[in-house]
Amino acid sequence: MDNALYTGLTRQSGLNREMTVIANNIANAATTGYRSEGVMFTEFVHAIPGNESLSMAKANVQTTSMVQGAMTKTGGTFDFAVEGDGFFMVETPDGERLTRAGNFTPKAQGDLVNFDGHLVLDSGGAPIFIPPDAASIDVGADGTISADGQLVGQIGVFEPLDPNMLNRESGVLFESPEGSELVEGARVLQGFLENSNVNPIDQITRMIQVQRAYEMGQSFLETEDNRVREALKSFVGK
């Protein structure tokens, strides 16, 4: 295959992947604690002595925006948001995961869980227990939890040891393969939820740009394919 076709196809594949990421961002524009994704293009050049070099572009790196989303006041007793850096930690069947989505609720037994039923962990990495018969629950800015005026625990706020290794596992859950550590001076807001940090207007604008770039690339591939066909016809006809 001609090098121009190789280059064009890899570019189209990358644009298609970016379009998928953009569509997912738009779909999660109203998802609590969602972090917008992006795509980074890289280029691979294979230089062959005495021949033309082969260049291929790949959209093989996905990035995550850590810009804080807007805060919405809900007044919910078990709605929490982290102001600044840091994540809540939950225990899933696959291990500990980080999240910015703080829409929690206590189970009948008293364990605090997220919307998927995963246990919310305290600053020591243990499940948080909320006394079922407590009349009032108050959470301080440092995450300390008081039930009827008695201290019962502290919501943990963690950050990955290596932010560059943070892997998105699902919409709002992240895995930190290198481990996590407590955030010093973290601020927890009770009765607030953090909105998605997706900017729908920016995403729609980028979607239009990617779509146009894809259409131009498709036109180029069709033109290049016709050129190769005509060249082959001329060669065979001689």
C-alpha cells in the first residue's frame, strides 16, 4: 500500500477514536464527578535507508482533565464534594478506586456506600459506619463525621502517587496502580456535589472540527485510491 494511504488511514482511525471520546464526554456532561477525556496524537516514523520513510499517526494516549467542576448545593446529608485536589476512595470487587462523585448513602446496616453500592473508605482505608439511629450527621471541612455530636469517623481524601498513571476504569472511577496517599489539608463540603467538568459548547465545537477533518481525510483517501488505480491501469495497459 502507498505510504500516503497508510498515513491517511492511521489519521482517520485516530480521528474516529477522538470522535468516540468526544461523544462520551457529551453524554456525561450531567454526570456527577465526571472528568472530561481527551486524545493525544503521536507519530511513528519508520526510516528506511534508500527508500521513502513511512509515517503513521496514532491516537493511542487518552488524557483526563483534572479541572474542578462547578459545585451544586443539594443540602443532602450524604452528598459530599472535594474542594481542590483529591478523590474519595471506594472499595470495589476489583480493589480500591478513586472518585470525585460524592453522592453517597448509608445502607440499612450503617455502611456508607456510593451509588453502585461500593463501600466508602475513611482516612485509614476502612469502611465508614454511620449509626442507623443517629438523628443528625455533621461533616467538618476536614472530613470528620459526627453523629449526634459524637465523632464516628473521617472521610478519606486521597491523591494518586503518580497522576500520570491514573487509569479510568468506568465513567467516574479511577485506578491508581502506583497507590495513593492522603491529601493534607483537603476540604470536604457537605450538602454539595461536584458537577461534570465537561464544557458542552467546547465539546460540540471540537466534534464539528473532527468531523470536518475526517471528511477531508476521506476525500483525500478516495482521491489517492483513484490515482493508484489509474496508475495501475496505465502500467497494465503498456
